[in-house]
Amino acid sequence: MQSISKKVRFRFVSKQLFIMAFAIILAFPCASALANDQSGLAQWLSAPHRTPGNVVRDVYRHPIETLTFFGVKDNSAIVEILPGSRGYYLELLAPYLKARGVYFAANRDELAAPQYLADHKKFLERLKEDAALFEKVRVTKFNADRHEIAPAGSADLVLTFRNLHNWMERNEIDGALRAFHKALKPGGVLGVVDHRGRTDLSQEAQMKLGYVREDVAIKLIEKAGFKLAATSEVNANPKDTKDYPQGVWTLPPTYRLGDKDRARYQAIGESDRFTHRFVKH
């Protein structure tokens, strides 16, 4: 009887150890994600102030992984260029930086086209919707190098998402890069995400499509006094064939063709994007 009792206890203990080990294995990815979370940034993903239209973009834009790759910390001084009317990254960065850091929103000036001025007005209204949360946001003007986007040499990071193609088409890219370089501290980071262009087409051939050749972008940015420090494929999308009738705007979230082939483009998702971290030198 004693031998049987020992066997039963052994089986029970073994089963409990197996359950505990299995639980640890299941929990490991979560623990790993938290470890890479820059001490609390991910908590803002589920915050109630976030716009529903922004939340659904998370699956494509990987905001925590992207910001972590750039080196964002809660005491950083960050300039985001043209944050958009609903402020996708504003809703994450502004509250995260509120206590110890600084968030600059470098947005439109009075010379901007009417549709962009309308977006700027919507952005200011967005700040008022959650005034307590966004009370420390510093709004500055941006238009190539016509304005100081932040005090010279004060920013730890300048971040730009899906803007290069516009500046290149308007011949404003050199001025924009000068403004970024001036705002950054020595060794400061320029974080760039943009629609990755095809290598079998010239940049000129795909300019109107919204795509940017990765090699062209690197060359332009390094010529402006930056050094490519690292690249990430976190925002890559191999489903993006980059041959659509309305360019990158055929894809979500724009859906420029309306309901035509919408399911097809929804299945592709947002564009294939390169993610680069440059350092000012």
C-alpha cells in the first residue's frame, strides 16, 4: 500500500510540474514582449482615448516594435513630422512622454494647401478632445527648412512616417532633412518609415505611385549628414506587388478605388515598408 501511495504522489507531483512548465512556456512570449516594451509603452495600445480607426492599423504598423527599434524612451525629446489629423503616433507617444519627456508635433504652416490646412485644424481639434492628456504637446510649424521644428540640438529623435515620397516629388527633401539635422542632438536618431519601391523601376517612374526606392532614400539621407545605423523588416509586407492603378493609395487605409476589388486590397493590407534608423553625425 505504501508503494502504491508513493507512486500516486509521484504521478501527482509530476503532473503538477508539467502543468507549471507548460504555463511558463505559454507565458514566455508575453514576458518577452513586456521586456522589449521600453517600460510601459505597450499599455497605451489599449488606452480608451485611442481613435478606433487608429487601433485597427496596429496590425499593419507594429507601433511598439517600431518605436522600440528607433530607441524611444519615456524621457526622450521626440519630434514627429506631420502626425496626421487623428495623430496615430501622437496617441501613443504624447501620454508616454508626458511625465518625463517632450513630444513635438511638427505640423503644417500657413502656406500649406487647403486640404492640408484642414487636416491641421482637425489635428488641433484632436488635441482638445483629450486636453488633459495632450496638454504638454508642443505644436511647431514644418515646411521643409522654413521653420525651427524644435530648438536647435534639443531632440533625441525625429520621426517621419510615410512622408519621403511627397517631399521628393516637391523637391523639398533636402530642406526637410536640414530641418531634422538642425533639431537633433549630436548622435540623435532620425527614424524613417516609408513605402518601399520596386528595384526594377527608377525612382522617377514610381514617384506618382507613392513608393520610394530604399537605396535612393538612404543615399539622400546620408548626403544630408546622417549615417544609416540599422534597418528593420518589422513593417515589411511581401503581399504588396506595388503595381496598382492608384499607386499605394489603392491599398488600405485609403482605398482610392472605393469598393472596386476592395476585398482583394484588404487581403493585401497596408504597403510594404522599410524602417530605417539613422544617426546624426
